[in-house]
Amino acid sequence: MKQAPKRKGGAQGRTGGKPVGDALRQAYDEALGEAIPAEMLDLLNKLG
């Protein structure tokens, strides 16, 4: 049975990681800028 070649671990085995990281950071930053819906704030206030 033929085995697939092993990939290197760590930074050496990564390809195209920077664009993915940049997209994740942008999505996270956008999510931080969004307002919290009133319904969610109401639920949080009931819990506290």
C-alpha cells in the first residue's frame, strides 16, 4: 500500500497561511465593531 508523503510540521509545512490569518483577523475586527442586539443584552442582564 502506497502512503502519502509526510508533511513537515510547523511554519515550514504551512502554505498560504498569511492570507487566511489576515482574513480571520479582519473578520474578528469586524465582529468586535458590531453592536450587541437588545435581546442579547436583556438575556445577559437576566443572568447577572
